Amino acid sequence: MKIRQIASAIALTFAFTGAAYAGQTVNVKIVAINDFHGQLESPGSFRALPTDAFGTVPVGGIDWLAGYIADIKSKNPNTVVVSAGDLIGATPLVSALFHDEGTIETMNRAGLEINAVGNHEFDEGKDELLRMQNGGCHPTDVNSCQGAAVGTPVPFEGADFQFLAANVIDKKTGETLFPSYIIKEYEGVKVAFIGMTLKETPTIVTPSGVAGLHFKDEVRTVNRLVPKLRALGAKAIVVLIHQGGVTPTTQSVATINSCDGNLDGSPVKTIVSGLSNAVDLVISGHTHQAYNCKLATKNPNHLIPVTSANSQGRVFTDIDMEVNKLNGRVKSVTAVNVAVDRGNAGITPDADIAQIVNNYKALATPIANRVIGSITADLTRSASTAGENVMGDVIADAQLAATKEAGFGGAQVAFMNPGGVRADLTFTSSTAGEGDGNVTFGEAFTVQPFGNSLVTLTLTGAQIEEVLEQQFVGCPNGQTFNRILLPSTGFSYAWSATGPACDKVDPASILINGVAVDPATSYRVTVNSFLADGGDKFTVLAQGTDRLGGAQDSDALEAYFKANSPVAPVALDRILLLP
């Protein structure tokens, strides 16, 4: 009897202690996205497995993302929704035509609370970015302030959430463009969020977009803020940074929580390694990758979660931060990347948000049907045996034309990634009735819908050869299939399918305007901003120097059609496959 009483007393003691301990902590739920890029509608399907040839899981759409957020908030009132930059800029037609006002409006309704600026927030310049925060109509474009037609306030309401820009300084005032941080309080516990963009933003944005601004070092910015935040009572610190890394894993639902390669050699790993040990979590972006890592801060034994959630609303990161109420310190952080699966029966998409998107789409239709030029025959993505295709070549020609003048980059060659060529241009009229041979703005936008900006950079001839070798399976950059870049007119080379890995290209065959490329000579090369950052595993392009940002890729294509119509299919003779 006494033994049972003692055992019961011990059990009660443990139960009481556990309950008391549980009452000493608060669970803060953080829902994080990055690189949304105004993808109001679904971007399509996502691979289920990295070995899948194409996507099979329908994902994304702001109405579905809002549904997931609402479901999470219903289970934990201590929830905050954050973004690590590029919320706007480089957006699809349904957002871009209206200066991304629809993205801001729907994010307000989805519950976003914080957005760290990314490089693409600066695409239209400082004043336009301030308008995104503060509201009001665009000073010149009549497509702005469409609230009466779409069901939102007039004038444009601006962001209910807070933009953060800890390392972006207005040279005129000496102050940050937006606040450096925001402190949220949950059951008496203060959590600080610092927001930053990459310090290299001026190198990948058009000069007018960052005029009058200075971008400071990320590590020094955070570390100087830590004592101030501590003095304000915030001992839990989250960094939202628009800079990231790349994993050597093909993006898929099955791999979104991997950290293969541990982000070795990446900018974000370098940044994290210099951060104060007071930082508890880093939410990153920029590289359009999904990863879930643990990286060391200044103390090599202090590992913190570093996350990223792919792009365009395909994925979000579900983070649980357990904080001690007594001392305000973080007890644990657990992060899981989750696909925004449109087939999830447990989630109800937000119908009001969907209606706003549909209303914007209806407004965009007549603009999308505007004729910008013409073609003499189909421009398709059908590849030659060497991997070349007409549509990609024409895009590369357009990008070279937009950047060849000295003041716009002085480009000598342009390369287009094949994955960025999303559709053909067909000679036969579409259902819009523009007429055979005519090309509409909407059709051209569908061909390359990502809204990337052009970047002209300097590579040596040896680096150009290395870029070409990185197209093929077997090199250390880890292509899972041959990914042949589409070159602009005047550039040519030959490669062998039977050649050894990293030695498939004949160096003597690499020509620019008929002249052999010299390994030691520097050349000006134009690519889109995705490739410029090492996208599609073209890591050498990320090493390019003397970068100059340029026009949006869609604007360059439209200008090319206006100047060269009717555009005829080019001969597929720029890339030769050796026997």
C-alpha cells in the first residue's frame, strides 16, 4: 500500500513538474515564404520525386497559400507570417501589369505581417517601393488603382504588413529605407525579426532602381543590432535575409527538407558563420531553392536552423519556436518545409482572395491581347540533336540586342536557359483572334513568364568554356540531365556526346563572330538574373564580375519583335554535335 502511495506521489510530482514547465514556455509559430514573385495563380505542378521528368503535384496560388495559413492560425494564435524578400518584382502578367498591387492586396488578406526586401523589390525604384508600403496610385500608369474593378479599396491601400530593410541606407537621409527590425510579443515574450537583402543588390538591379541607396554588409548589420534588441527585451532573434544557397538536389516534394551539400560555398553559409550567437534562426531566399539546414554561427558549436522555401508560393516553411517565458530565450526551433498542395482535402482555399485574382485576370486579358510583332512560321522549343531550339535562340538574340550597346552592358554573347522557355509561338492565330502570324504581348509573356531581369557580366574565355561543360551530366556541378544553353547569333561551338565528363566541348570550336575565343581574354556575357546567380547549376556564371543589371527579359523580347518583325525561325547551326 505504501509503495503504491509513494509511486502515485512520484507520478503526481512528475506530472505537476511537467505541467509547470509546459506553462513556462510559449510556442511561436512562424510561417515563412520567399521569392513569391507575385505568383497569384498556381505556377503549375511540382515534381513529387527528384527523378520525375515533370511535375505531378499541383501547387501554389495565393488562395491556397492563404488557406494553409488560415488552417495553421486556427491551431495556434501565436502565429506570424513572414517573407524573405522578392515578394514582388519579376512577376507574372496578372500582377506585373498592375505594378504588383494585386500581390500586396492579396497578401494583406492572407495575413502576411513582415517582408524583408529582396533585390526585385527595387526593380521599379525606391519611390515605387515606398508606394507599395504606403499606398496611393502610380503617378503615371492608368493600370494602377483598379480597386473598384477588383473589389479592393481605392486608392491602392498599400501593405498592411511591414517591409524591413536593415542594410539599405538612403544616402540623402542616412537612415534605413524601411525599419531594420520589428519586435513581436507573444504571452510576454518578445521576438525580434531583422530583415535584409543581399549587399550585392546594386549589381543585379538596374542602376535606376537603386539610385541614392547604399547596401551594407549583412553580418555587420545584424551583429550591431543585437545589443539594441537585447536592451529592448528581445532575446529571441530571427533574421530574414534575401540571400541563399544551392543544394545539389533536384527540387521536388520529396527533397524540400534536404540539406545535401550543407550549403557549402554559398553566400548564406558565409553570412551565417559570422553572425552573433544571439541569432536563433535564419530564414533565407533568393536562390529559389527549398532546403532545411543547420549551420554554425560565429561559434562553430552553435548550430541554428537556416531555411528556404523554393519560390512562387510552391512551398512554405512551418516553424515552431519554443521560447522560455521566464528568461525570453529560445529553447528549441523546429522547421519543416511544406508543399502548397492544391489537392489537400483538409485545406480550404480563400474564395475572396481567389475572386480578387480572377478580377485582375479579367482586366489583364485585353492588355495581354495587344499585338507586339509578327512571325513567319512557328518558333518552337523542339530541340535539334545538339540540344538547340529556335525559340530559345530568338530569346537569346533579343537579350543580346538589348545589352550589346556599351551603355547597356557591351555584351558580345547571350545565353538563355532552356527551362526558362515555357511555350512556343505559333503562326496560327490564338483564340484571342489576333490573326495568323501576329504575336501578342500575352503570348510572348507566356513564353518567358518569370520576369527575370537581364544581367551582363564579364567572364574569361576559359570560364565560358567551363560554363559550356557545366551543361552536361558528369561535371561536379551535378546536372541530372544535359541542360543545353541557347546561344545568341554569332556564337557557336561543337560538343561530343561520347566525350568524357567536363571535356565534351572542343575548345577550338568556340567562336564569337567567327573568331576563336581566347581562354585568357575577358568577354561580356548576358544572361537572365536567374542564371547570373548560378541557377540551373551553372555555378561559373555566379563568378562573373563587373555586373550590370538591365531590362526585364519580357521587355527585351517585345523590343526585339517591334524592331525585327516579321521574325523568321533561325537556322539551328550555332551548336554542333560531333559524331
